[in-house]
Amino acid sequence: MNLSAKKSSSDIYLITAVASLGGLLFGYDTAVISGAVGSLNDFFIKAISNDIVASASAITEFKVIISLCTLAIIALCASFIFRFYKRSTAYAIITAIVVATGAYFYFEFLMIKPELTENLKNSILGFMVSSALVGCIIGAAAGDRIANSIGRRNGLLVSAILFIISACGSGYPEVMNIFLGSSSLTSFIIYRIIGGIGVGLASMLAPLYIAEMAPAKIRGKLVSCNQFAIVTGMLVVYFVNYYIVKGQTVEWINSDGWRYMFLSENIPALLFLVFLLFVPKTPRFQVLKGKETEALATLSKLNGHDDAPFILQDIKNSFNIKKAHWLSYGWGVVIIGLMLSIFQQFVGINVVLYYAPEIFKGMGLGTDASMIQTIIVGLINMLFTVLAIFTVDNFGRKKLMLIGSVFMAISMLGLGSALYLQGDPVVSLLLMLLYIAAFAMSWGPITWVLLSEIFPNKIKGVMAVAVAAQWLANLIVSWTFPLMNNNQGLTEMFNHGFSYWIYGIMALLSALFIWKFVPETKGKALEEIEHLWLKK
């Protein structure tokens, strides 16, 4: 390899490392909440439980913010519906959704008396934990527009700024609420949603930036670095949370420790912000904006002077591909994409990732021991994700997904039974680790591989619907877990085993779905996969 080639390789690896910090922050921000769940319950929920005025005010603000979040999600759904149906049909569907949602909220939510019942406490706690996912839905949906208006790199700069704002606001919501004029509980939720928008942007723009900067021969390897960065970010924050609470009293953790968990995100976010200032915009965006000279210079630096003109021409030609109607290939591919996203979340993975310390405490472990077990979960997640990256092209997508579903079903049904029978906590721990390994080897990374493969180029925009559905399913699962797990009646009947049985059943259904409907895409060119849908 000559000196110029070595320089090009080092440049692209450095650029990939910088962009992958977006993936690391994705993992960091979504997992940081895991160490703070108990403290949030103590600091926010218990603090207003005995204060009638404070609880009434918090409930009113909670109703308002839920209503606003629902309106935002409906607006997002509406934008997608217009892409599937004719205008008259789309308006009819949207009207039906608005009426049904409005009726539900009026009778089941807005008519709630200003009384902090057990279920309402669990609902507020669940939404505090999962509120960032509302932002993720918004950020992911806005990602394409931002990428094409201000660029991939500048979009990542925006996400870095949002991460910093969220870290400060989540750590000290009672101080930062001077900008919002709300209670500290509502302020915390809003700043978590802001962080979620950053996650949503990073989840789309980081792999897009890497894919557009990387030479074709190493693109797959470099894009997979983003998935590795996500699970690394989760593992890093598990260590950070552990060292923050290690040896500390419960009182200190509940008053101050949880704040440091959120504030710690400022360190990687600031590094991400600074490093992004020194990386170039992608050649594709430069061509999009008519800056072919700058694009050619970037391509020459990363691919060599000989290949750069040909790559530039390919980029220019790619803009000539005509987009097709989203139903050009029928509903089959759309439904498969949506169900892949929904099942990835309905098997319960983010319940484990977000609530792991609380789950382990429920098994009888202390605070420090619970945090150590969470670190083990992160290590298993990272190790088996790496194994999946290296085996998916050899072993096959469908086979790995089927095996993963079966082992996840065994693990979750077994975990629910172990808790119900109040068995040995070691058995419960081993079953949870088996579940994490099965997910990390299958539904974790391979769902993204399939989503990137099954949608033909002409309808690639449908992937945005699948990603939005994934975040929405994540929100539903994460929000409802405390409602099931902390419900006094369910706990008395099933001893915390009920929710895990639900996730086990979902894993079984996911196996049936993969077996019956999802084609094997291993070794097939994208054009071959496109023909699968044309035949149907």
C-alpha cells in the first residue's frame, strides 16, 4: 500500500470513528436512564404523593404533555398515510384516527381525577423512563429532511447540541425549568424528549454519513461500526452508573447520584461536537447542493485521484433514479418491514436495557450488585452483537432470527416462571443473560440488515415508516412495563412473572412470523430481492 492509500485509509477510519460517536451517544442516552429509575421514582413521584396541590398540578401537566406528544405522533402518522393513499382516503383515515384517539383520551385519560393512584404513579414513572422515545420518533422522522437541507454532518452537529441540552436539563430539571415555566417533573420529561430528538437524528444520520463517506469495498464493515458503537455506549454508561453509586448511600443516590448519571453524557457529547467541526460534508450532499468541485476534492482524499471522477459520476447518476409510489410493490414488503420493527421491540429487549437494575433488585440483589449485573448484561450484549456482525453473511439472516426467537421465548417464559415460583435468583439471572445473548445475535443487528435490504431503492422512503414504528413500539413496551410489573394485583398473583410471559409469547409469534413470511436475503443482490416482491 502506497503512502497516499495509507493516508486515505487512516482518514476514512478517523471519520468513521467520529461519526460512530453518534451511535455511542445513541446507546449512552437510551441506557443512562437504567441506573436512575428508582431515584426518579423517589425524587419525583414520592415527593408529590403526600402533597395534594403539587400532585394535582403534576397530573394536569402530565395530561397536557401526553396530549401534545400524541398530537405529534398523529401528525407523523398523517404524513405517512398521505404517501400510501389518495388524498380523500387519507383524510378519512386520519379523521377516524383523530376521533378514536380523542374519544379514548376523553374517557380514559382527560377525565382522570386529580388523585395520584397507584396506576397513575406507575404510568407517570413509565413515561418518564420512556419519554425520550417520543423525541426519537420525531428525530428519526425529521432526519431525512434535515439531511437534505443542512447536510448529514451539520445534522449530527444539531444532535450533539441536543444531547448537551438534554444532559444538563435532565440532571437539574428544577434549575433548567426557568426556560419552561413548568414543574421539575414536566421539565425532566421535556429535556428527555429533547435528548430523544438527538437520538433519533443520530440513529439515521450517523450510519448515513458513514455509508456516504466510505469506499464501497469496506462500506459494510464501517457502517456496522455504528451498531457496535451503540452497544458500546450502553456498556460505557453501565460502568459510569456503577462507579457513581458504588459505596454510596441510597439517600445520596436518590438526591444527587442520579443527576451525575445524566450530566456525565456531556463528556462524550462535547467530544462529538468538537470532532464534528473537523470532518468534511459528504460528497453526496455536496453534489446535491451543486458543489461538485468540493465533492471531487473529498472523494479524491478518501478514494484516490484516479477513482474519484468515476465515483462522482455515479453519485450524479443516482439522483436520476425516479421514486415510485410506496405501494408499487404491494402491501407485503411494507407489512414485513413494519412487523420486523414491531416484533424487535415487543419481545421486551428495552425493558431489560432500561429497567435492568430495578429487575435485579426485584430478584433480591443490593444496589451495587444490581449495577454489576447490569454491566454483565452490557458485556453480553456487546459480545454477541460482534458475533452477529461476523456471522450474518455466512449463517443467514432467517436462520439466525429463527434461532434467536426460539431462545428468547425459552428465556422469557422461563424467567417469568422462575419469578412466579420464587426460584433461585441465579436461575433468573442466567435466563436473562441467555435472552440478551439470543437477541444480540439475532433481532438486535439483523433487523437493521433486513430493513436495509428488503425495500427496493424506488421506495426506500418506506424505511422511515418502519423506523418510526420501531420507536413507537419501544415507547409502548417501555411505558407499560411499570404498569404490569408494579401493579399490586398482578404482583400478588404472579410475583412479577406476568410481563415476562407476555414477552415470551411475543418471541414465539416472532418466530412464526419469520418462518412464514420473511425471505432469506443472504447472498442475494438488491435487484434479486426486488424481484421477490415483483413476483408476488
